[in-house]
Amino acid sequence: MGVFATRAPFRPNNIGLSSVELIEVQDTEAYGPVLVVSGVDMLDGTPIYDIKPYIPYADAHPDARGGFTDELSKGAQVKVDFPQELLQKLPKEIRKSAVELLEQDPRAGYDRGRQRDFRLAYHGYDIVFLGKDGEITVTDVLKI
């Protein structure tokens, strides 16, 4: 069989391969049959050139790894010092989620070594914080 008739990931072109779920086929007047899929890793409007049926022994991904995200999924978190008087500036219903978000260290990787003020826009508030050595300290909460 030729490379284009198989699921071989080594192809002489830039066409990507994705395992997706076919939700439905819509018959449209403008485009003819339109496939509605879920689980895609492409932008809206990207054409689908080739479709192959799902074959469990060939398409299953039991050994798939998340790469650099494997470490993140293990719950790596930073300690957050969010003084009570500042936490109370946030509406009660978003306090817990704001702390959880900060625990994930929202700073860019290249900024994690810098000691400066950072700001996190969250639900109409700017949460101002310092990051240092695996710890985040909230210094202000401002209404935007």
C-alpha cells in the first residue's frame, strides 16, 4: 500500500494526522455534506482531506504521553501567600478559584526567575503579586 492509503505518520507533506470523533454529517446546500467532528487539534475552517475509520488496534493510544505537560498534571503547585485582607477584596464566589489559579504559577516560564510585580486579570480584578523561589505573594487586589 502507498503511504497515503495508510496511517503512516511519516509523509512527504505537511498534512497532519488526528484522531477525531465524527459527531454527525450535515447535508448543506452551499457545501454539500459537512462533517461535524470533535477532539480536533486544528483551527476552524481547516479542510479535512482524508478520512479513515477508527481501528482500535491501530488507532488506540494507550502509551500516549503528555510530554512536558506530564509534570504539570502531577499537581505541581507553588505556595500562595494571599493575605486575608486582600483576599476579601474579591467576591466570595471567586476567592477559591483565584488561589487555585495562582497555585499553578501563571507567570511565563522565562519570567519565573525575575523578582518584579506581576498582574493577573481575573473576573474584573487585577491581582498583583510577587513570585520568588516557588512561592507567590499577593501584594494588592485592584478593581479594573
